[in-house]
Amino acid sequence: MPRTRRGDHPDLDEHGNVLPDAFLPRAQRDFNRDYAANPVGFMERVARWQGRLPAEIQREIQGKTYGAGQDVYSGFQEYLRAVDDARTYWRNGELTSEDVARMTPAEFDRAFDERGRPREGYSFRPTSRDVPLDSQRMDDSSRQELNR
């Protein structure tokens, strides 16, 4: 019966030797292993995620090289910082639910009024992951609140 790796420590190879990346920080080690297992799948996930970002942010970050001369993990971290910087720079404009999820309460209050509607200078763009409001299924009180 062939030996399985089930139950073996993830930082040991099949001979019981410590893997060379075992001493990296956990986030970096896990990222590197995930990327090495399926680099094409990883890039497809990043592309899908980036495709949900507002067009202005996409224009700001696309076509650039991140982490040139560094390992993939460092490049990906640089890419995430660039996305975050573009979000911060572009904060005065179209917002998505992902932007709202990252906001502090003070940022939310600056962008939305007490009814949850975007203030002047801001707009909200629903993404494919958002649940649309269906005013046909609302009770009268909720519909009145929405239309105030």
C-alpha cells in the first residue's frame, strides 16, 4: 500500500526534511505555496477581482510592473498597496460596496448622508455581487424611506 502524506507536517518534505520556505512568515509562505501550486489560477482570480474595481482605479494600476526583481509575494504586496493608494487618491468619486466595506465610520459619514445616500461629489456603483433593492417587494414604509 503506497504511503500518503496525510497527517504529515506541511513544512516537511516526503523524506522528513524541513522545506526551504518553512522559516518565512506564514502569510508569505502560504502565498508562495498557493501561487506555486497554480500560478495561472492565481492570476485569473486576481484578474476577476481587479475587473470588479471601478474603472478609474483599474486605469491607474493596469499595465504596470509590480515588484520588478523581487519575489512574487513582494510584487503582489506592492500591487495591493498600489490599489489601496489608487482607492485613497480616488476616494472622492464613485464608490462600490467593496469601498464602503473598507471605510471607517467617519469616512462613511463624509461620503453618505443619514439615509445612506451618497453626498454631493460621490456616487455609488453597485457591483455584480451586490443585492439590488427591489422596491416591488418592499413594504410601504420601507419604500417611503427609500424615496425620501
